[in-house]
Amino acid sequence: DQQVKQNSPSLSVQEGRISILNCDYTNSMFDYFLWYKKYPAEGPTFLISISSIKDKNEDGRFTVFLNKSAKHLSLHIVPSQPGDSAVYFCAASAAGSARQLTFGSGTQLTVLP
Amino acid sequence: DAGVTQSPTHLIKTRGQQVTLRCSPKSGHDTVSWYQQALGQGPQFIFQYYEEEERQRGNFPDRFSGHQFPNYSSELNVNALLLGDSALYLCASSLGIGANVLTFGAGSRLTVL
């Protein structure tokens, strides 16, 4: 039972364009959502997060949108750069669960120069 | 400022053997969580340690056990290894068990033959 799903295993985008990565969840108890980026041979690094009381959070080129009614979140990267090429994981946690993270299966983003 | 460090980086074992993986949390962090990442999947929560006690556990058998030391470092032990235990084992640290954002290490790649 996958509670967090990333349905696109890969995405290719031209440099300078917008990258949109999507994530769906099923557990209504999730109240905090995160995006991690992972380069080969490195651990996941935290990128941006959003609490369920908000619907948008921005940090530089990265914006996360949360649609609670649809149980959907997305990560927008504008403009995309070749250094953004990595695997992006969506993760979620619930209060009272010691904030253990439930991850999606990841999306490989390739930004073409 | 050292981040999360894990050892060894790679190891090969045979079925039925036992393995111990080690983790030093980021300076200032006191909580350690372990995740298993199988090929092509997102990390899956194994357990979390705080104040030298296991506080939360994911859906993993008792063959997976751990320990946290007074200096907050941690070990993950896996007994009676199966082929399916081959994976990247990630250690993550945080300050307190309710922290929203985890800092991950680069992982230990375990191959079971």
C-alpha cells in the first residue's frame, strides 16, 4: 500500500524552462510534506517543505504547491538548470508518528543544456 | 561542521550472515533514524532511536535491530541476511524526535549474495 506516489519515474526539461514534479498521497493524517533531492553516491538532501496549513511555499527557484482536497503536491523549479539534474523524492509525515517520513519512489529529473 | 557520517560505504555478505552498520549524527543532533532504500524505490523507515531507546519502528522483522550510544551514534544490525536485504541503508539525524526535517548520510550499500 503506497501512501505516497510519484507516478513519473523520469522527466526531461530544457535548461531555462520550468520543471514540474508531481506527488500524490492517500493518508489524510499527513500534515507535513517535504521534497528531497538525491545525487548519485550521496544521501538525500532537504530541498523545501510545506505544512498542511499552507498551500504554497517558495524558496528561490523552488516552489511547492499543496492541494489538500486532491491530496496532491507539486514542486516547481524555475528556471531549471543542468545542476538540478537529480532524483527528487516527495515525502510526508504525520504528527504523533515521531515524524517518520514516508517517501515516494522518486522522479529522475534531467535538465538538458 | 560534519554532517551525518556512515560506515562502511559498501559491503558484501552472503545469505545467513550478520551485518552491523554504523552512523554518527550531525553535530548537535540527538535522534537517529534508519531507512532502507531498495533499488528503484524510495527510502523506507526502519526505526528511530532517541535517548538510547527505540521510539518508533516501521514494518521490518525482528532480524533488524539497533542501538544508540550515549554520544548519540547508532548501529543497525541485521541478522540471518536474505537476498532481499540488499539495499542502500540510510541513516538520518535530527534534533528531537518530532523534528520535521531530517539530515541524511550518504548511506551504506549492502549486497547479499
